[in-house]
Amino acid sequence: MVHEILPVGMLQCNCSIFGDEQSRQAMVIDPGDNVEDILAVLKRHALTVSAIVITHAHIDHIGGAAKLKAATGAPVYMNRNDQELYDRLDVQASWLGMETPSRTDVDTAVREGDSLTLGNTGFHVLDTPGHTQGSISLWIPAENKLIAGDTLFRDSIGRTDLPGGDGRKILRSIREKLLTLPEDAAVVPGHGPETTIGREKECNPFLRGL
């Protein structure tokens, strides 16, 4: 499985590009910006996008979705609980002093228990609200890898002081959905360096007592 992590946009969101080496199909997770760079990675690996997946509707994670969909024709997947947040993309842009990116329809709503497939590899959707109401994470057992969005970071957790944030929910999401995964599972957060579940159990100051 091809997996490239491309930090995009002014907030350097970790956009994940997964590619199945047999079918040459790809899944792009959190195309926040820099769509030209994403397309260049896809071209280099001769990949065709079959799914665009959004972990949550903050502008730095979803800002490039419309442009990527227009370029590839791939459907967009997102939890409907973040639709209101996506509808206020202009407000989010004003927070950062940037131009409002174009919007697109969400083609398929995803939620806990859903599974997306790339080649023979399953990407299992976990509802992990707290950072936003509709935050999801993606667990990939065959890769022993978690795409955590902005729920869990190396030595930190997602902020909860923005609209839709909830400190109790994010800790419950981490405790019940993420810390139950294998300790050696790799964690790709929405920003910053990778980590593992075991390392965060041991070292993350926000998770003491969980």
C-alpha cells in the first residue's frame, strides 16, 4: 500500500494519500489545500482517486475538497454531524484571514461501523466527536495504522474551544475508541509528527488517568 503524508495549507494539515498498488486506486484523506501538490503525488504513483474522505469539516482539512473533486470526479465522504460547520466555511475563512474556498456536496455520509475499501484493504470509520461534533477517525487493521484527524496528537489532543468542541466527548472518544487499539498501532494525527497508541498512553499528559 502506498501511503504519502503531505502537509498542506497555512496550518500544515496532514493530508494522507493512500494507493492500492494492484488496482491503482487511491483514497485522499483531508485535502485541506495545495491540491496541485496532491495531484502531483497521484500522478507520480499513477493513481486514480476513488474516494475523498474528510475527518472533520474545519477549513484546513476540507478546504481543497471541492477542487480535488472537480479535478478527479471522486466522491466526498464525511460525517453529516459536521455539515453545519462545512456550511459556514466563509466564517472559518474569516478566522484565518483567507479567501473562502469553493464548496462541494458531500456525496456519502459516513458514521461508526461503516467501512471503506481500497483494493482489499478496509478503512473502518470510528466516530470520535469532541474536536468537532462530526469528527471521525479511520482505523486500517491491515496496515496497523490510525488516521486520527484532530482527535489525538503526539503529546496532545485536539482543541475543544472552537464551535462544536466538547472536552468531555473528546476524552471519551480517545478512551473508548482509540486507546483500545493495539499499542504498536501507528497514529497519523491531523498535524505534526506520527506517534503510536502505546506512546500516547505512556507519555501524553492529557491522557493521564484514562
